Amino acid sequence: MTGINMGQMLLKAKEGQYAIGAFNIFNYISAKAAIKAAEDLNSFLILQTSVGTVKQIGASQLIEMLNILRSDTKVPVIVHLDHCKDVSLAKECIDKEWDSVMIDASEKSLIENIDTTLEVKCYAEKKNVTVEGELGVIRGVEEEIIVDEEKTTKYSEVVEYLNATGIDAIAPAVGTAHGLYKGAVSINYDLVKKISKNIDCPVVIHGGTGLEDDVFKRLIRNGATKINISTALKHAYIDACREYIQTNNEEYNPLKLDAYVESKIYEVVKKHIITFNSVDSVTR
Ligand code: 13P
């Protein structure tokens, strides 16, 4: 549908020293805002759908809505399923023509993770759908873990996992976490660099919300090619609703509220595309 798959897009990003923002959208407004920002900046875009969003909207309805929204865009827009632990849901999204899925069996042993990932990869490959896998658990900040090198993914396991599965993108645990960071983040940049330098498979960074611009830039310099942003969009959405209603408490035209919220999501996506250096990536 896009003419370029996610794996190819990420390899292009690696070559060009930029990263593609993968934004978790959750409804029509957030998807529309993200697409508009990518179009205005002539950037590749990955729209991610969480399992919760798929379940709330319904897989068929969601993909149909996103296909309509991206049908006449000037930039390639990939639709990717984020953090799916359920093999049958991943297969359902593959059947419904998501471009890409993430199978997250990171809580299992390495052998079981390989088996689960391989099952999804074999299924996806027949339908030209790309697969992202996770190795080492990327935690939520609420778990208050202190990340040290011991807790990040082991390079030798990355090699074993990728040789066995042949997936299209890898999300290793490098020290980032989902949600809002409470303190300083300690990132294993060497692991990102080592994977990126020695292995063709593109490196994905989860837990993008709240990282400083220089952290993003250093990650990209070390080879990160896909950076996931979710919490920032959710916060922008809810904060914008609250702000609009508080300052316009006599206004009952929902279209005005929607337009305001859309503009706030647009700003968040735009800011990240600029920081990730993916402006004009489509024609570079
Ligand atoms: P944040 O919610 O921290 O931005 O993380 C997003 C993510 O990694 C989704 O997979």
C-alpha cells in the first residue's frame, strides 16, 4: 500500500542518519494530526496502534479508518501494531492488512521468545507484513527500576534471537522505559551502536516520551532508526481537552474542540519529526 515496507524505511533511515517517529494514535483526530504533520514536513511516518486501541475500535474498523486517512497522502504512512503479546491478535492484524506488527514475547525465556516470534514472522512473511520483536523487557517507569548495563539486553542474545527469527526490526532493552521519567535516564548507547554497526536489523527505541533532544540525537548517531512516542500524544490530547473546556466553558461546538486538540497533537508530532531529523526523508 505504501510502496516501501517498514524494514526498508528503517534501513533508509539508518543510512541517512535519522529516525522515523512511530506515534501511537488512538482515534481519528490523533491519526489525522500525525499524518498532517508528516505531510507538512515531507517525512516518513509510522502510525502505531496499541492492542487496547485495536480492541476498543475493532480491528476492521480501525484499519479501514486509517486506510481512508492515508489513502491520498503524499508521504508513505506505515500502520504498525505495537506491543502485541497475543499471537492470534497479531495474526488477525496481519490478515486485516496491517503493514507491520510487533510481537512482544520479551517476558518469556529466550527460547520461547524465539519460538513465538518465529511463528509470527513465518505467518507475516507470506503476506509481506514486517515484524518487530522485543528482547529484554522494556519496563514502565512506574516500576521504578534502576537501569544498569546488567539489566539491558545482552548483545550475544540479540545475535542469537535475530539469527533464529530473521525479523525486520529489533527493540532491545537499552535503559528507556514507557511513560514519564521520574529521574535521570541511563542508556546503554554502546549496545545500540554495536547492534547497529554489526547487524542489518534496524534498532527500535521504546519509551520516547520525556527523553531530552540530545538523548534522541545521540541515540540516532548510534544507529537508532525508529523511536516510539505514545505518552506524549495521550497527554497532549487530554491536556488540550481540559484547557479548551476550561477557557471556553460557554462553547458547545465540538468541532472547535476537535480542531484545537488536533492542533496540539500536530505540534507534538511535528516537534519529534524535526528532532529525529526526518524532515524531507521521503525525497532525500
Ligand atoms: P512512551 O509512552 O514512553 O512514549 O513509549 C512509547 C512506546 O514505546 C510504545 O511502544
